[in-house]
Amino acid sequence: MRPFREAGQLALVKADAAALLSERRHDGPASAPAWRLALELAAPEERAALLDELERAWVRGEAPAPLPLAEMLAAVAPAEGPRWLARAEPEHGWESTARRVKVLERAKDVPGAARTLLDARARGGWTGAEEVRAFDLWRTAGGASAPAGAAVPAAWSTA
């Protein structure tokens, strides 16, 4: 698809690519990148139906894991990301937490991103390097708007 996008000729292959993706989704489970491409190719009025189809795939057990889906949706339909993120098993490791925070940032849920980061920090047992990366993420994610009563480390607040 990239050469057609770069040449400004996406319309030449858009319908065929969308039909192929639809056929593959009906043949069995589709990957998060396949869903992303389908959503990118869909016209605005077709997106709601495609998101409904994704929901039905989830119910049938044919959708990818919720965290990769939330990340994908954060890129193409940001408002949908947090809904799928809520379906993911809670993990408190650094990598998983950073991925979750980025989904919430894209959805413009700054308090949710700060809360997720602080909750995971309290449970995660992060290394010193991860703690520094967490502070940097907290600061860029709008840590100053952390929810009231959140356990913000004193060093983070001071910095």
C-alpha cells in the first residue's frame, strides 16, 4: 500500500484491498495490523460498522489480544483505545505500563494515563532505570494533572 500512498494513487487499490481484508476476516481471525489497515481504508461512514465487526470478532474469540488492539485503535480511532484497554489483563511491568499510558495519552485521557502510571509504579517493582523512564513518561503525559489523592512520589512532585 505504501507505494500507492506515496504516489497519491491509493484509490487505485483501495477497494480491492478492503475487499481482500474483509474476505480474510470472514475466513478466520485477523491480526491487529490487518484490522488497522481495514480501518484506515474504510470511509468515515464505514468505520462504525467495522468497529462493530471487531466487537463481534471479540465475542467469538477471534480478535487479537486487547492490548495490541488498544494500541492499534489508539492510532486510527483514539476514542476506542481505552475501551479495549479495559479488557486487557492488568500488568504492572514497565513495558506493559508504558504501552497502556501511550494508549490513554492518544485518547486525551491525561488523568487516566497518570493514574495508570502511578498505580503500576506502586505494584511493579521497577528497576532504577525503569523508574527514571517512568518519571519522564509521567512528566510528558501531564503528571501535574494526576488525579486528586494519587500517590505521587515526593521526588516526582518536586522535580
